Amino acid sequence: MLINADFDQLVIEHNTPEKWVESPTKGVTRRMLDRVGGEVARATSLVRYAPLSAFATHTHELGEEYLVLEGDFLDEEGTHPVGTYARNPPGSMHSPGSISGCVIFVKLRQFQADDRQCVHKAPKDLNWERSHHSDAVEYSHLFENLNEKVRVERWNAGYSAHEFLPFGGELLVVSGALTLQTAGRDEPLSAWSWVRLPAGATLTLSVGGQRACVWIKRHLKPATFSKDHV
């Protein structure tokens, strides 16, 4: 299966009901944002767990990265509330599910094989800092290595950004409304809209009348994915 598999192209995906599809596990639906492979795939998705649903125990051979967007997500490590960010490295194993229902943003099989760093940050662990570039931006550092930098950022109403991304990146709107300027047109983004920007792209956007919160990943070197990721 190939979904938005050309990583040299700009991709914009909105949160539309018709794009949610059933998974092989009862009670779990997905909105596939990009995907290379079958049921085992290099994938970026939104995943919705109905109350009392769960996946069977499985191993993340090439890692898992997730952000909890709604409800309470749980596994052997405990219950993870909205705003929890985690990276489970290659070889990690768990049995994820939810008692009351939840939605997570998740990236699978996108770690380098030697990336063994485990990260788990609950909302109470986030340290917010004011950006050196603009008083309208504050951010909390989630993860950084030689390949990528991941943050959650809060942008004040009316904020405008114009940022060159030499190696590309991606952005998920957690809350609020933005307008992305691309190819001579304005593209409105709302909660759970997702944008993937290729290497050499410029992120140009403006925030609406209320503060927006985004999860944003900036690549720090050219991304490489071998056939082992599929």
C-alpha cells in the first residue's frame, strides 16, 4: 500500500470523517496520512480507540513515536493523558489500548536502527520556553538528535511564520486554526490537520484569532529510509 509515498512532495491532509477506516482490530480505526507497506508499514497515522478496545501485544521493530490527542491511552507503562509524547525505540514491545476511548497521532518504523533512546513526557513534564525569535511563540522541547528536532509549540493569535526548512519537516495542528500559504493559495488548517514539507520547502503561515498549538518536527539532515523500514 502506498499513501502519500512521494516524500519530495508537499502533503496536506485534513481531518475529514470519510478518511477514517477500520483496522484489523475491532474498535480501532485509523486515518492514514502516509504509508509505505501493508499491515506492517512505515506509516504516519491518526488512530482512534473505541472504549475498551486494544491491540494485541506487538513489537516495534523500527520504533514508534506518538502524541495523545484525546482521551486516555494506556499500555503496560500506565495511563497516558492528553498531551503525552513518547518514543518507543526499536525492539520495544507493548499492548496498547484505552478504557474510555482515545485518539493518538503515531509514527511507525521511522527510527534509525541505532536509535535506542526511550522518551516519555507527560503534560506535567513539559517545560515551556519563550522563543528567541518571537515573543508570540513559546515551545516545549520533546526530542532532538542528529536527525531531527521535535517540539510542541504555542503560537499567539495573529502570529505569522516564514521559515525555510532545508531538510523538510512536518506539522500537526493540535488545536486552533492556521492558514498555510502554498503555491499561490491559502490553505486553511484546523485541529488534526497534518502537513508534510519536503526538503527545501518554506513554511509560511498565519494564525487566526485564537492561539494555536502545533506538534512540529524539523529534519536536521537528509532523511534516508531503507527497504528495511517497509
